[in-house]
Amino acid sequence: MTLRKFTRAEATAYGFLTVTLLFCLLPFFWVFLASVDPNASLFLSVPKGITADHFIKVFTANNGRRWFFNSLVTVGATTALVVVVGGMGGYALSRTTAWWKSPFLYAIILVRVLPPTALIVPLYKFMLFANGLMSAVVRSVVPPDSARSAMQICGFVDGYLGLILVLSAMQLPLALWIIKTYFDLTPKDYEEAALMDGANGFQRMHRILVPLALPGLGAAGLLTFIGAWGDFLMPLTFISSAELQLLPIGLFRAFQRANTIDYGYLSALALLYMLPAVVAFGLARRFLIQTFTGGIKG
Amino acid sequence: MAMTYETRMAWQNRMLLVPALVLLGCFILIPAAAAIYISFTNAALNGFAASHPQFVGLKNYVRLFSDEGFWNSLIVTFYFVFGSSIVGQFVLGLASAIALSRPIAFKPVFNAAILLPNAVPEVVAGFIWISMLGGGKYSTLSRIVGLFGIAPQNWLESVPLLMIIVVNTWRGIAFAMILMTSGLSAVPAEVYEAARMDGATPRQIFWRITLPLLRPTIFLYMLVSTAGTIAIFGLIYTLTRGGPGGATEIIGIYIYNQSFTAYQLGYGSAVAVIVLGVSVAIGAIYARVLKVQV
Amino acid sequence: MATISIENVRKNFGAVEVIKGVSFEVADGQFSVLVGPSGCGKSTLLRMIAGLECVTEGDIKLDGKRINDVPPHQRGIAMVFQSYALYPHMTVAENIGFSLDLKKVPKAKIRQQVGQVAELLQLSELLDRRPSALSGGQRQRVAIGRAIIKQPRVILFDEPLSNLDASLRVQMRAELQRLHQELKPTIVYVTHDQVEAMTMADTIVVLNQGNVAQWAHPIELYRHPRSTFVATFIGSPRMNLIKGIIVGYDATPTFAAAEGWTVPLAGRVLAATDLQPVWLGIRPEDIRLAGANAEADLSGKVAIVERLGAETYLHVVKGAETLLVRVQGDIALRPGDTVHLALDPAGFHLFDQADQVFPA
């Protein structure tokens, strides 16, 4: 009697989970199938043949490569910047006992809650202004022909620099929080031992703290990467020239050309775009479990 | 020696925080403050007002109250948040967490499947759902419901709000599940056994033991999820751009359209300020609840 | 109220057999203790009696009726968990009354019954508190209250005292005995602490790796252990076991220790087929200090002296063996001193190669 009742509950669980699994995975079937289908259309269909052409085209057709490059460069730089700045800041937040610590922590959480669309309006104005300044500086330093390419790199609007800074600012609150939590759980003993051994600040950071903090930094870095990689609004707002477009916008715009959309190409692109995020997500979970056991349960 | 060390460390800490403060200040705090200021002007991206924005006081806010588009957007946002975050994601996430807390085979497979929608970038998520929903009788959904005898339709045009609720639910189950799993694991197994010995049926155990003990976790989830869902932009923009006719114009898209399509920066800012205020209020509650727990 | 019979019960977890054919009985109103080292299966057995684990083979009977398939709450059995398992979000009163509330007993009646139980357990002042605001001992009493309000025929205890500090443990032992005398339920109590077993039980079931090593009254276990396992498990400090052989079967059976000393085994009937080598078991209190004369059976050197005030324990080394000797009061001996020991033949236990006592 006891055995049968248990099985009934189990059956419900399996049933529910299977339905949920199908619900979650169903939309992905199309993108997987279409990316290898020589006759891919927008609609789900079983491919009559398998081809790798679409994937090849992603890298050979001009735009795909460009988009990948731009995304990798900006998001990579963003991740590096956030890990460094967040690493320092998170450490300071963890170790400090200043009066403004608590309000500052509240403020960070509050920031995470602001809808980005609410910020981009004034942010755009600010970036325009900063761009103007930067333009003036660049033009006075660099010969006129290369001014344009220089602005592509250091511009605040329609330039790598601006986008990197904005993306970093968006991801910083979460990174600070994760790194701070991580350092909260790391005893000061190691630093103090190093201090007794005669290491100065820089050595302590380089040889003790950074290696110790790798899981926390890793988690923060991965989440930053995922967040920035998927960010749609910032590139949409701040990048207009085609050469600087990032993957999400490239994908979005290509999809909008109603007549001549190559769905096979697009789905291959989408798949490749998706892959780093999914892999990073899996890795991040492992790091996060290390960081947060102890954190959430307080 | 000790005093110097301590003050030196305090100074060092402050220095370490400076870069973070600069980034956050420049790109978030100042714009947020500026947004509040701009909302009191008639700034625009073109026209006379672009180069000579004037202070117009509460004119934008007054306009808000009589603007149908604004109220429409609020209502749409309300349904969106309620349907996907408070109901859809929560129920499915909780059920998944409970189902996965038992000894079940293929747990990693189920886990990975539920997490996948959350792991993919917004644009891709929107994209693949267009394949599911758009295109009338060829869309995957049409073909599925066709098996049940329901007529195929252009789902994104006939029931757009319902569709974006479904899509966002799909996207967010993972977060709810993770939080609920964490909450469930804090309940010791022996409490359930004691309840069994006291004669509780599984339904009684759920309603009188599990759910009450999950209350703090549920509260936390609701706050975080609500705040996050209000801010959604990319996913819905990719799917519907806010249409048709504003049927899915959640507040994030409304602000974007007002600011960049209609070029009414001042007005857009006013709306943004309202949203900012609401979000800050939610965020403040969120922060306090977190403090209570951490 | 209830007699429990465990008949040839086996339990498998997957491929692992945890309970390997256990049989014993608990008479009505008896306080029976299941004791044994970690992993011996005592908790599993308890949970099978409760109905929280199913029985792979064999029968569990209550008053002669087979209850293997009866769900836990219909057995008339209550359980006090090791960690108390109180509902964290309910008050003490709600915790105790929960089982009644589930059965839709009217609130007034619940309050009355909860009040009675609370008085019995001295919890009346704490009825409105949450478990988090209670001390360990108080929480335990709430767990007991939750059990007894159901007026069960049997109460099961799963290592209830292991989370309490030493002084509280002594107090609670007395409390539990008092409760047993007042309410007279049948009790099955699991512990790994043989002191608890000895002080509280009417009968003890000693378990070892899924088998019953011995089942008897406490003093019987103490005086007549049937295996070296039981002999060394029951009684603190533990019995000395000395390796040796038996010589001179026919006329004067004598125990010859491996270290060379001998001791006569008078008054025992030993068949010649009783194989050697054997173990001689003797408890520390059955060894006395003697003068260096014929009275002494052996001599050795004191390695360690443990002074407890009312008694002293000497670790005496003889060759490769160390004997534990109990001396009343205090004694002026120091490590390095030589002592002579006399063994009381009334306290001899002989165990064969298979670690079983003989003569059987």
C-alpha cells in the first residue's frame, strides 16, 4: 500500500517535469534544425538534408564575422574591466567598517532594480556631451584621416570605449555584490599571515588575494560576460554605424529585412551567439554554488 | 604602529573603491539624477527644443496623466508582471523545485532543460519564439493546437499580451526554481516525517507545512522578480516592438518609443522618473528584506 | 496497551542488506532499548516500526496483528525524532496540537488537551513561544508532548538525548523514566549510549551490523554476555579481554595467558573439545590489588593512573597486554610502580575463537 501511493506521487512529478521540459525545449528545436537545413524557413520543419553551409557562411559573409569580433572585443573588455574594478571594490566593501558601508550596499542593490530604459535618455545626452569632448581631443592629437578610426575606438557614442564603459557600469553592481560576499566568507587570516611574512600591499594582492578569490572572481566574471553578451538595449542605443554593430543588434536587424532573410544563416548565427552564453552559464553555476553556500542562508 | 596600519588600511580601501564609484556614478547615478532633471524640461532630440530645452515644470507630468498611451502601458505592464512573474514563473518554478526535490532519475537533464531558456541571450529567445508564434498557420504553435482542433492564427496579433506573458514565463522559470529550491532545502526532512506521523495528507503537508515555511523565500522572489520584470526590454521588443497598437507596450518599451521614436526626451524622462520611483520603492523593500535574511 | 513483535525482519537498501533477520519482542508497557554502535541498523529498525521505512522481509506485529502495510499515522504509534523536528513556524501549543487539528477536533477541546499535556511536561508557560525561542531541553519536551497527546499505544524515541549536554542528559533520563511510570506506554528507545540503555531499560536489544547480538534484561547482559561484542559494549569502563589457552582439561582446568601467567578455572565443566585459544573476560571491578604472595595471580607495571576521587582506574601493563583495574577510593600509586593483581574467579567469562561465550 505504501509503495503504490509513493509511485503515484512520483508519476505526477515525472509527468509534470516532462511537460515542463518539453515546454522549455520546444522553441529550441527550430533553431537547431534550421541551422543545418539547406532549405531553412522560419517554420519548424524536418530538414531533408544536413548542411554545414550556414555555419560556414557566418564566418565568411562579411557581417557575421564583424559582429562576432565586435561583440567579443567589447564584451571581453567589459568583463576584464568589471573583474578588476569589481574585484578591488568588492574587496574594499568586504573589509571596510566605514559608516557608509551599509547605505552603499543598499544603494548597489537599488541600482540593480532600475530599468535600463529609464536611464538611457539622460545617459545618451551625457554620452553625446562626452563624445563631443573626446572628439575635440582626438582631432587635436591625431591626423585627420585616422580621426574617424580613432573615434571608433575612443568615441563615447558609436565607439568602443563608450559602449565598454556603459556595459561595465551596468554589470558592476552584481559583480560587486558577488565578490564582496565571497570575501566576506574568506578569513582575514591569510592576509595577516602574509603581512607578518613581510609582504606589502601589492604583493599581498597579487600573490595571496587574487589566487584565493578566483572562484568569486570567476563567478562574477562569467555573470558579467553573460549579462553584457546578451545586452541588447545599450548597443541598440549607442551604436549606429554598421561596422561597429554587435551580435544581438546584427541578428535583430538582419531579421527585420522582410524579403531576403536567409533563415538558415540566421539560425546558425543565433546558435553560435547562444553558445558562449550557455557554456558560461553552466560554469558560473558551479562557481556560484561555491560562493553562495553560506551566503544565502546567512 | 597599529594606528597607522589601521588608518592606512582604511585609506587603501577607499582608494580601491574609487574606480567602481566613478563608473557607477558617471554612468548610472548621474544619469538617474539627470533624468529627474530632464523630466522637468521639454528637451527633445530634434526641433527647436533640442538646442534650447526649457524648464517647463510639471508640464510633462500633467501630460502623463491624460495620456492614454501611458495608462495603457501601465496596464499592459501590470498584466505582464502579474501573469508572468507572479503567477506563471512562480507556480511552475515552485512545482519544479518540489518535483526535483524527490529522488528522480534524469535530474540533471530536467535541470538543464529548465535552465536553458534563462541562459540564452534575450534576442535569441525572442527570435525563436517568433518561429513558434508568428506566421499564421505555419507557426509551430498553430500546428500544435491544430492537433486539438483549434484554428491556427497569427498569435502575436490576436493574443499578443497573452503570448508575451507565456514567453516571459518560459524565460523566467529557472530563477523561480533556483530560489524555491534553496528555500525548500532549508526545511529539514524530519519535519515532513513528523507531519506524516501526525497524520497529515500530502495536501495538508503542502499547505500547512511547506508553504508557510517558504514564505520568506516567496516574498523575496516576488520582490526581485517584480522589479526585474518591470525593467524588461529586449525580449519583448524583439518579439513585438510593443505592438500591435500598443497591446504589448510594456513600460520599458513605452519610454524607449517616446524618447527615441517620438524624440520627446523630456516627456520620456518624466515617464522614466515615474518608473524609477516605483522601482526604487520596490528595490528599497527588497534591500530591507535581504538585510533581514543576510 | 501494546505488544510489539519483530519476526525475522530483513531490510535492504538497494543491494545492501542493512537488517539481516532480526527477531525480538517488546511486552506491553515495557521500556525496551535498541542499542549498538553507529551503523548497526537500530534507527532503521525504529523507522520500520514507525512505518517510515518499508519492510523487505519478515513481519512487524502490534498486538498480534501484522502492521507492515499500515500507514504511519494509523498505527497508533508516536515518534520523538532525534532533532525533535518541531514545526518552526508554529507555536508550542500549535506544535503539540497539530495532530488533533488535522483530524478537525474542535478548538476548545484541543486547547484543553494541550493544556493537560503542557502541565505534565512543565511547558505551560511556553505555549505561545516558537521553537527557535526554546532551549534544547524545552524543545525536547515539546516533541514528547506532541507524541503523547495522540495517546499512542507505543512511543518511539530516536536518540533523543544525543543533542543535549551532559547534565541535561542526566536530568532528562530521570524525566523519561518518570513519564514512563506515569503513562505506562510501551516504549522503544534507540541510543548508542550504553549508559542510557542500562539505566532506563526493562530489556535491551543489542544490535551489531544488522543482527541481534543479545536480547535480555540489563543486568543479565552485564553479568552474562554471550559474546565478546556484548561483553565489551555493555559496561563502562569496558571488560578486559585476555588472550590465552586452556590446559589440563581433565583434572585441573587452568587458563594460561599468552603472557605466561595462569589462573585456575575451578568449578567449570569444560568439554575436551572446547578449542583453544580463548579469551578470558574479566571486568575491572573483579580485579583486586594483592600482596606479592600466592594470592596474586599476576604482576605488572602501572602505566597510567586515572583518579576520579571515589575510585581510581589503573592501566597495568603485563608484556603486550594492558589490564584495566578498578580500585575503590584513592591510592598512592604512580606510573612505573609494580603491582600484584588477584582475579576473582566469580567474574570470569570465557569466549572461544568465534567470540562466543562458553560453556554455552
